[in-house]
Amino acid sequence: MNYLLNNIQGYVHNGYAGNHLMANETDLGGMAGEAAQVAGAAATLQFNKAGVFPSLVTLGFAPSGSAKVEFPEWAKLAATSVTNAAVGADGDTVANTAFTSTSHTIPVERNSIVLSVSDMTVHTASGGNAMASFGEIAGNAVAAEFDNECCNLLDNLDNAVGAATTSLAFSTMMQAVALCEANDAMRPYAMVVHPQQYYGTFGITSEIGALATENSVGALSGGSAVGDQIRSAGFASVLGGVSVYTSPQVVDGADSNDKKGGLFAKSALAAAVKDTGGGSFINVELERNAPASSTYVVANGYFSVAELVGEHGCVVQSEIA
């Protein structure tokens, strides 16, 4: 078997575009026939398109010889714990403040999919490199599962804004920011919502062009960089200092007419992952099944996600239809 996604970890560090150019250098070891043409770059790029969460959560790699990761949760310190010394009392002894931490253990799990691709399917497929497409499909499924697990956790965050019967507004988003800040969640913040929470009649972009909104929310006005960016490109990657992402994996609210995304700090969710070689935790492999005149395309992802500090995130619910 030959690893196609040799460095998914680079995606985590390099952002949305990932390191797909590096993956072009993947050596498939001379595997015969069309199977040898599977493009590592295409599979890596597909992961980048499908999975937005790896760079947004606290990521921990299981150490050698272990299949679990320990994540600490530090106790919150209030401003009232700070002692203000009176003039002339600089040398007074300050009372101790108890400080504790809680450990969260997350075991790594295998998430996989196996495609059995017949030789006839390969040789009759249009569009050239058929095996590359199958690698993309398998990698996409595992990447989507990573997002799916994270999106399911968003609904359990400690704070919540919005409602099933209201549109997503800029002011609602900033309420979520205020709740995170009130709980000492460290920036940067990210917001992941369903595409229809961002676009369309009930999306936050519907505020663009509304005179009343432009007068009250300068960040969305036609005279601002954000307003111009949405008008020209249809999307703004940052709103109010919050990085915005969309994912079709965001869960339903009361029914399919509303969705529950989330706004959170990295400390809200954690992912335990296992290095499967070359610093990666996800890979796509090929195995020839000659007696059946077919090839297995196997995608494995070694990860598990869990809530870390629930008060460092906020459910963002809104109507979509």
C-alpha cells in the first residue's frame, strides 16, 4: 500500500489551501496500471475543501505507544482574584488564590471507508484519471466525518444565541462574541455555520444593502471593506474579527428549516489524532485485488473529537427557510 496524503498536518498549520502542492511530490512506488495515477494533490485538496475544523480546534497528537491524548482544562480566574495594594503597602503579603485544572482523556478512533473499484469501472470512466477521482471521493468522506463530529458537538456548547424563527444577524453574531469574552475564552474566534445561514434570504449577507442595517452596522456598509468584499466576491472570510466558515455538516435545529452552527474559541473543542506516518492523521491507500479484477481505495482517519471547555463557545441558531 502507498500513502497518498503524506502531510495532512501541513493543512492544519497552513490553513484552507493546505499543502496540496507538496502532495504533488507523492511517490506511488510504481504501482501498475491506472491505479498508479492516483493524484495525492487532488486527494489532499479534497480534504481541505471538505474539512474546515482541524485548524479551528485544539489538536493533540497521541504519543508513541499510546492511542489517547490528555487535554488540560484550566480553572477560570476572575478579576476579583486580583489584589489591589494600597499606597505604601507594596510589601504586604498577598493571599493565595487556589488554582486547579481538570484533565480530559480522549481516545483515538479509526474512521474509515473502503471503495472496491472494478477494472471495468476504471477503464470505462470518462475524464481521464479515474482513480484520482475515487481517491478524492474516499478522502472527502473521511474529511466530512471529521466536520460532522465537530458540528454535532456545537449543539452542546454552554451558551446560545439566535432562534429557530429568526435570521442570522450581525448583532446576533456579536452577542455570541460577548458571551465567549465574558467566559475568558481566548481569541482568535471562529464561526462555522450552514451555507444557508450565511447566504440567502435568512443569511447574514441579507443585511447587506438594507439601509437601516448599514446605518447601524458600519462593518456591513457599502463604504466598508467588508461590505465591498461581500458585494464583489459574495463572501467575507472575517466579520467583526471572527473567521467565518461554512459547512454542510451543520446540524438541524428544531427541524430542517433552521440550523445550529457555532461561534467558538479553539479551547471549546479538542481532537485527539494519531500520526500514521509523516506527520499525518489521515491517509488514502490503494490495494490491488487481482482475483476480483478490482482495486481497493481505502481512506483511514485516526481521530476523535470531544468538547473541552463548553463555555468557550456558543450555539448560533437561525432560520434558513
